[in-house]
Amino acid sequence: MLQVKHLYKNYPNGTQALKDVSFEVKDGEFLAVIGLSGSGKSTLLRCINRLIEPTSGKVIWNGIDVTGAPTSELRNIRRQIGMIFQQFNLVRRSSVLINVLSGRLGYINPWQSLGNYFSPADKKRALANLEQMGLSEKAYVRADSLSGGQQQRVGIARALMQEPKLMLADEPVASLDPVLAHSILRYLEQLNKERGITVLCSLHFLDLVHRYATKAIALKDGEVVFQGLPKQIDDEQFKAIYGQEAERVSIV
């Protein structure tokens, strides 16, 4: 179980990105995090694995205080937490296979990583993950030769190399067209259902939330303004989250 307790994040410029955020995610859930741009969604996801250091509060993952863990333990904790980025964060000039293998960096000696040395078992696992993502034929091409949807699938395959129990997806379909958006979310749904990986995914479109998420929370100005089932987000709740002038847009 993931527990976020009274989380605050204040940036040096005075911006208060998170204000007393608290919620729980049970093992195996698919949680959608929704809200306007600037509502704190990305900050929240990055605070969970401490890519951003929270100002105060706690993140408890399977009984371990992530926020209080020393740097020596954080490496081991992050092995269990995969991360998928909106802009893919691939090494564009490297091959797809090397990008996927970089997901194993938390398991090998840092000196080995400098020479891109990975074991045969790791290479076999990487190729298997690429096959699951439908990209086995792209293993040895440069990452920058792929389409946006293909690059995001490489990002998922890389995250799977950590053998994660929790997957954080920061607006993974924001830059993709509707067909590719559904494709990526179906992969995440498959991992959630077949591998039992808990998923936290920030999304903009409510129809995607209704289709894929089992639970949702909404942020507004850094505060939680909704927690519950996606089907509970009716028109009135939508206005409370996004503002009275907002209109629902469908992604088909």
C-alpha cells in the first residue's frame, strides 16, 4: 500500500505546489491523478519517489518511510518504483535496447554502467519487455528514429526493467494523438491487471479516467478536492475541479 500523509511542497520562488495532500492507494489499484496544468500533479508524482524533495509530510510505501529514507536506502526503494515521463526522457542517440537496459542501473555497479555492461540475463529481459511492447524489431535502431508512441513504449519497457511494484506515469499520453493515447494506456492497464503493478497516472481527459482508472483523486491549486471512483465525477464535480468555465472534451 502507498500512503501519502500531509504532503507539502514549497518551491524557493514561493510557489506552494502541494498543500496538505493525503490519500492511500491499495496494491493493484489504477489511480488517476487529475487537475488543471499547474495543479501539482507532476510535483506529487515526483515527490513520491523523491525526484523532488517534499517540504514536509510523509510517503509510506509498503511500510517504508520513503521521505525519511537515507540516500543509501533510496536506491533500493526506487528499484520498486518505475517512472514514465511525458517527454519520454530517452537517450536519443543510443539504441532502443540500451535505453531499455538503462532501467537496470539501480541493480548494477556504477562502474559497469559507464561502459554499458549488462548481463546476458538483463539483455534477455530487455528483449522480452520490448516484445511485450510490440517493439522487438526496433531493438537495435536509434531511439530518435521512433515515433512518439513508440518512444513512450520504450519508456514503459525501460521502467519494467526495474521489476517495479509501483508505476508512476506523469501525463504519459499528453503529447500523443487519441489512438496512441489509448494504446499506451492499454499497455499500462495490462501491466496493472496481469502483473499486479499498482499504477498512478496523471491524466487530463475524463473519458480516459473513466475507461482505465479504478480510483481517482483531483488536485486544484495543490490541494486534494476529490477522492473516489471515476464514475462519481459528474458535471458538478467536474466544474469544482476544473472551474465553472471549463468544458468537458472527449478523446475518442
